[in-house]
Amino acid sequence: MTQLLDKPAPASPAKAPSTPAARTARRKALLHWIAVHSLGIAAALFFVLPFVFVVLTSLMNDQQALTRDLTPNTWEWGNYKKVFETPGFLVWWRNTLLYAGLGTVLTVVSSIPVAYALAKFRFRGRKLSLMLVISMMMLPPQVVVIPMYLFWAKQMDLSGTLWPLIIPMAFGDAFSIFLLRQFLLTIPNEYLDAAKVDGCGEFRTLMKVVLPMAKPGIAAIALFQFFAAWNDYFGPQIYASENPAAWTLSYGLESFKGAHHTDWNLTMAATVLVMAPVIAVFFFAQKAFVEGVTLTGVKG
């Protein structure tokens, strides 16, 4: 017993010496990590620094905004109040929310049934219909602007309003239909067959089975449409330029810039107020947006 107690514990095995191959592999891994993160940081700075410059300039006074200073000497938060007090700015906000919000709802509601039919129905002319949708994606809007303007301005007498931009969204959008159709192709048909076996019709299957599973794709097309309408300058310039009461933020910002061409701090403050809602919407919905865009196009 004493001999067993006095027996020394076995020594732990010595750590194997590092081989040249292992050191080379660790060195390559370290260099790869530095290269990947350096590129990521550089890309992030490339996109973030202009926005930081705009924000800092918006907080300068009138004199400092004309200098080469990068940071404000005094933080002029009142610049944002001055922008809000500009005549017409709140009207531009209201018009932009109406255009982007209502237009997005109409686009999503009208695009879902078409995308569902192209993805899950088998009918004669299905490929031709898909080709027509793709061809509409390739058609620049500038090509049809003259006949569309003549129709809305002369025939419908809606010139000076945003309705010529909102009403067509109730008839679907080619890009939204194609993107959502690609996402719906990733939903297995077995779920739809099971719903039909349980007695669901096509409409109920769409509402109860397809839409809950297609939330990322719907979020993606909704965000695309919202961003496009929010930043649209060409459309309001064509139809609403003659009526300041129908201007949107994108078009009104150009007028604001012309009226304050020497007040760069106020111009930058107005720019921040125009960009802020879009950034906030994307920040809170980026997970669904990225998932929807990633999963589209898995099947042709």
C-alpha cells in the first residue's frame, strides 16, 4: 500500500513540437484572416464615411460649412429644426409616405397572385407569360414615358398629382413578380398538395400555406418597391413638377438645394432627414430582406 502511495503520478505527455508545416498553416490562416477583415473594414469605411461626412456637415454653422473642417466646432442641432420649418417640407414628407407606402401595398397585393400562378400552376402559355414578364423588366421606363404621360395627362387629366405613379402599381410590377416567383419555387409542392387533400382551395392554400412560408420573399419585394418609390425622382418630375403641393422629398430636395445653395449645412441636414427613414427601415428588416434575396433564384 505504501509503495502504491509513494509511486509518482505518470507525467503528462510532452507537447509535440511544432512542425514547419503546422507553422506555415498557422501563418497562412493569420494572413487570410487579416486580408479578409481588412477588405471588409475598407469596404465598410468606403460606404460609411460619406454618410458620416454628411451628418457632421449638417451640424456645422453657416460659416464653418464652407470651410475644410471635418468636425463641427459647435453642434448646431437647430439646423434640423430649420429644415422642418421650411415651407412645404412636411407636405413633401406626406406625399412621399403616400407614394411609397400605398404604392408598396398595391405592388405586393397585385404581384403575389401572378407570381403564385407562374410558380405553381401548369397551364398553356406559362413559359410565354414568364417571358413577357422578363421582357417587361428589360424595358426602360423612359421608352414609354411619352405615351404614358399623354394618357394620364390628356385622357385622365391627372397631371400635377402622384396618382399616375401610384395607380399602375395596382397592376403588378415585373421585377417583383419575377423575384417572388423565384422564391415560391423553393416552397415544396408537397405542402400545397397536403392542403388540397385537407379540402383547401387554391385561394385558401395561397393564404394559409404559401403566404406564411413566403414572408422573406414578400419582405424583399416590399423593401425594393418602397426604396424605389422613396428615392424616385424621375416620376415626380414628369407628373408633379407643375404642382408644388404634390412634390415628394426627392424632387423637393432639389428645390431646397437651389434655394439654399450656399447653406451647405441646411442642405446636408435635409439630406439626412430624407435618408434616415430608408436606413431605419432597412436596419429593422434586413434579416428578412437578406433571406428573401438569398433564397430567390435557387431554382430556375
